[in-house]
Amino acid sequence: MAHSKHFDLNLLRVFMAVCRTQSFTKAAEELDLTQSSVSNAVNRLKVNIAEELFVRSGRGIKLTAFSQQLYQQLTPHFTAVEQLVLGFDSFSAQKSQRNFYVYANDLFNLTLQPAISALTQNSQSQIIFREPPNNEETLLDEFMLGQVDLAIDIYPPSSQSLNYQKILKDDVCCIARRGHPRVNNNITLEQYFNEKHAFLKMRRSNLSMVDTLSIERLKQPRKMHSEYESLTSMMMVVEQSDVLAIAPRKLIQQYIDKFNLQVLEPPFETKAVEFYLVWPKKADKNMAHRWLKGIVEQAIVDTFKV
């Protein structure tokens, strides 16, 4: 944009205020500047980027097509910086209309929503869940860019820029539909391998949940019916067919009746699955982040009675 390496970023702050208010006068009031200072800043920015920014329209101004595009591109970055700075010294969820973004799998999203809603019923701030990316590099980039505030993950992060804490330890179980023609209440290893399976693929890994959590790698290959990254989709398929699947016990507990499932002990030794809260270290002293982390931690306690 600018030809000089000494480009004044304050010019963008003035530009954003003029775009937001569509008025030099209102922008000056908002920024506690004189109108001539705002006008001079806009003219300097215009010279720096060699583009027309505003045109007169009656007694007011209108954004040029270039300004509209620039404003849209800059808005999320300015908002993130503003929210980060304001969140360090103080934060009031009752007053702030900030949106917080949390990465978690689909079942965590569904399961935690009632507790999250109860804990934030008097808050103006919102906690919005999203599906996590498939690799840690993307997750780290989005943390550093302020595009996500917290993540619930099955792996502790390897990056030194991220902090984490274990929030839930869960046994795994085998699930089948009620009324399965060959499986009822328990299952032998032979029966297990004779059936077809729905695989739950672990994010950022080419392994399934069974491959990741079984104590000994199973020597006999399973018959694959289908593969999923969504626990909900996997349970729906198990309900509607004769396939088997492996899933975290506590996480699916309240959906067993909904999906008409029977829960079976796996016919082989397994490790527990562990879930972690992950966040950027730079947010440790941020009061807004502490509020978010406290809400999610309490929601997990209330939901899973840990």
C-alpha cells in the first residue's frame, strides 16, 4: 500500500473512523481531533496509496469503491486489535459485545451449549463454536491472527506459543444399534472382526480412534463400512445399519437413547482418550480471555460432572 517503510498507521485509524461515521466531523469527535486534522490525515493517506478515498455527496461524503474494499479488509484486524487491547486491563461480559470463537468437535459443541447458555445468560458477549482445522499449523496461525480464542483438542499442542491443560479423561466404548442381529450387550473379539465398522478419523492424524487408543495394534484388519470426522454423523450411521464403532463414553452418553444405541465393552484393551483446552500464551494476562476460559471450564464441569 504505502511506498515508505515509515508509513503512519494512525492514518488508517482515522480512515476507519471516517468510513464508519461517513463524516469528517463525526470522525473528529470520535477520535477527539479537530476536523482539519482528520482532513489532513485522509489527504496524507490518499497521497500514500495514490487512490481516491471519498467523494462529496450533497452535504456529506461517500466511500469510493476502493475505500469500501479497503474498509472491509481492515475491519476484522482493527476489531481484533481493539478487543485484545481493551481486554487486558478490564472486561465486563455484561457490557462488552465481543464474540469469542472456540474450536471443538461437533459433539462437544452440542453437549456444552446448554451449560454455556446458562452461564452466559446475562452476558452481552457471545461464545461461538466452530469445527477445528485439520492441522496444528493452521490452528497456530489462526490463534496468532486472533481468529480463534480457545480450542478443545484431543492432542496437546507441540508449539511453544500455545498453552494447554487437560480438561477431560474419557474411556472409549464400542457402540452398535439396539436390535443388532448378531450383537447384544457384549461382544467377543471374533464377533468384532466379523462385523463392518464405521471409523472415526482423528484430526491431524491418518489413524482412526481404535488405532490411536488401542494398547496393542490390532493385527487383524477391520472391515471398513465408512469413515467420519464427525461423531454425530458416525452415530447416525450406526443407528441406521449393523455397523460397529468406537467412541468416547462420556461424550456420547446423553445421545445413547437418542440414537437408539447399545454400549459395549471393547473386546481388547484400550487407553483413555484425553481432551485439552488450548490457547495462545500471549492471552494469559488478558481479562477477556480469562472470562472465556472460566466459562468453558465451568461448562465442562457442569456437563460431565468432573
